[in-house]
Amino acid sequence: MLVKPRTESDKLKIYRSLHARMNLCDHHKQYFYNLQKGYEGEVIFDSLTEKLECESLILNDLQLRSNNSSFQIDSSLIQETFYLFEIKHFGGDYYYQADNFYTMTGVKIQNPLHQLNRCESLLSQLLLKNGYNIPIQPWVVFVNPHFTLYQAPKDKPILFPSQIDQFMNKLNTFSGKPNGRAFKLAELLVSLHSSEDPYAELPKYEFGQLKKGIMCKACGALLTSISEENLSCSRCSATESVEPAVLRSIYELKLLFPDEKITTNLVQEWCHVINSQKRINRILIKNFKAVGDKRWRYYE
């Protein structure tokens, strides 16, 4: 049973928009790629847990606090045991040495086992504080089939791509059902979840410096042309009706500039390819509440 579904974070949406509309520095560009790749890996794992036939409670993407420290649980599953999953979408060749992970060029990267240990410790303290003494089984799960870890330790809680199906089959052998206490635990964790601030650690940007246009819903390009009823992307040839495309752009604009008032002129400038103010105005009137009169009118 899916108790808490996964949704794409506002921070990832913001970075995707900025990546399309400005030149990010290497640091922020790499941060965006890592965010996107991590989310894709989590979605891959979700597609596997969704197919489980056993009675389990599944909670995705929990942001929690324990002992004044924040920690994130990529995915968790409650049976008689609390399964804690740290999902990694690494691709390529790595090696393990002296309790560290390295690329094949010798660059040390953050050890996901250390992340997992920290998460397990903080979760255990949080559960005990709230009266739950349930065994926790933590795992780092590598979902990318093109990942290889040389000199991999045999005594660490690691699931490699070739082992995931067997692990899911093992979970499916659970014949019990979650009791009322398990449901209360799941409800508690959802209630303690706090969304990450999407505006922390963003690159600086202003409305005037960003490229204007409607992003293609398929590939994210701004290279679009418009016909009477549809927008078409010159990069990937995807098409979309004008109204939903404009609405997507308005929500994108509001996410990037939450304090900005949505006006017909602002939306037309942002969308760029829509030449008719009347068309923009009709979409706004249909989907939003008008506030104010004439030249001072905006929509919310």
C-alpha cells in the first residue's frame, strides 16, 4: 500500500527551468544533473516496489528531523521490519577501498554507506522517542544496470542491480498484514515530513536575464513555433495544445517568482511565442481569479 507517493521536488523543477533559460555555472549545472539523475533512480525503484503483492506500507521521499538534525529517506517499506532504502543511480565503474568509494580515476566520492548509517541512526532515535521499537533493515540500492563496484565488500548492506529482483521476491514472501500500530507509525512519519526549502542554495537570477518562451513538455527546449491550436517543438517535434502549454508556463513563472503578480502582459512576455494578448487574457480569465480593475488587474 502506497502511503506517501513521490513527487518531483520544486527545487528540481526550478533548476530544470533555469537550465533551459540561462547559462548555469559548472557547479550549479552539476547539481542539477545530480538532482535529476537521483530522481530518475528513485522513480525506477518506485516502479519495483509498486509491483509488490505483499501487504506492506510504502513511504517515499521523507524529510525528517531528529536530535536537531535533518535527514532524508529516499524510500521505506514497513512490514514487521522497517526497510530503509538509500537509492543510488550511479553509472559506470567504481571501486571500494578502505571504507571509501572511488571513481576509476581515483577521485573519492561520498560513501553512500555513510549516508545510510547516519539515516539509520537518526531514524532509530526518532522512532524510539515516539515509542516505536521496530527492527530497521537498511540498504543502499544501486538501480543503474551499468553500475559496477570493484572490490565490493561482502558484509555491507548493498543491493546491486542483479540482486534487486531476488530481494523483491523475498519481500513478497511476507504473508502478514500491517496492524494498527504500523499504520499509526506511517501516519506519524508523514505528519513529521517537512518539505525542503526549494529556494535555498539557488543560483542568482532575475526575470530580465532569463530566456523567454514556452518549454517543450517532452524535451525542455524553448525552440517552439505556434499554429492556431498547437505548439510544436522544433527539436523533438512534440506537440501540445496552446492552453495547457500556457498554463504550464504560468505555474513555472509563479514557481520561479513567487512574489510576482500574474498579469496579461507578464505572461505574454514570458511565453514569448503567443502574440495575442486576447488569447492570453482568455486563458487567465478561464483558469484564475481576476483581482483589481483595468490596468491594475492581476490573477491569482
